[in-house]
Amino acid sequence: MQNSEIFINALRFIVLVLLQVLILNHINFFGFVNPYVYILFILVFPLNGNQSLLILLSFLLGLTIDIFGDSGGVHAAACVFVAYLRPLILKFSFGISYEYNTVKISKVSLTERLVYVSLMVLLHHLVLFGLEIFSLSHILLILKSTLFSGIFSILLILCTLLLFSRKS
């Protein structure tokens, strides 16, 4: 990565953590719908970036959210999980264009972007709520929280991607 990419990613990390901790953690619709936009950092991390670095940064991202939210490591585990699965999800979402490194998230079709964001967010939320609730007797609550928080997070992330995409 070049110095400008490092600066942009560091700034993105800090802004997303502050946005999540100061504003979004205090949103709670119907007792179980919470937006988690901080995973946008994992979604838009450079595709040609180091996978080990992404997993380490994802752990630090989740740990930072856990420290501020006093949530015991569930965000860190969910972030590491989706960072680890990211290459598989990219390959599934974008197909052959990912293998040839021709994917730009801001340039792909809405369908491909929606599949990628949805898979990443729903997997993150499933692990997050599964570890947070950690009871199979509450599987419906886990699925309900995953679905509704996931939909809300997906909408916010897609709006953010649309808002900050560069025009060419």
C-alpha cells in the first residue's frame, strides 16, 4: 500500500469507530435493531491489500468497538470471521473479475454490490448476535436480530457507499 492509501484507511478506521461509538451504538429500534456501519472498513479495504493485515486490523476494529461498548469481544470475533471469509465472499460475489483483480467496489453493478455487502453484513451479524446471546433456546431472537439489524446496516452501508463514491 502507498502512503495515501495508509492515510485514507487510518482516517476511515478512526471515523467509523467514532461514528459507531458516539452515534450508532445509541440507536435501538424496537429493542433489537441496531445499525453496525463500522464493518464498512472491512468491506472497502483494498482488494490487493495484505490478508493478514486485514485480519489484524479487523481484530483491532472489533476490539475498539468492544472496549467502548463493554461487549466482551463479540465484535472482535465477528470482524475477524468476516475478514477471514472476505476472499471467498468476493469470489462468490464478483466471480472471475475478482480473480483478475479488476474489481472496483464503486464501479460494479448494484446487484453485485448488494450481494457482497449483504453476505458480509449478515454473516457478521449472525456471528455477533450468536455470540452475544449464546443460547440455542433463543435462536429466533438471534435470527430476528440478525435479519432486522442486518437490513438496517445494509441500507446505511449502501447509502454511505453511494454518497462517498467517486464520480468518473
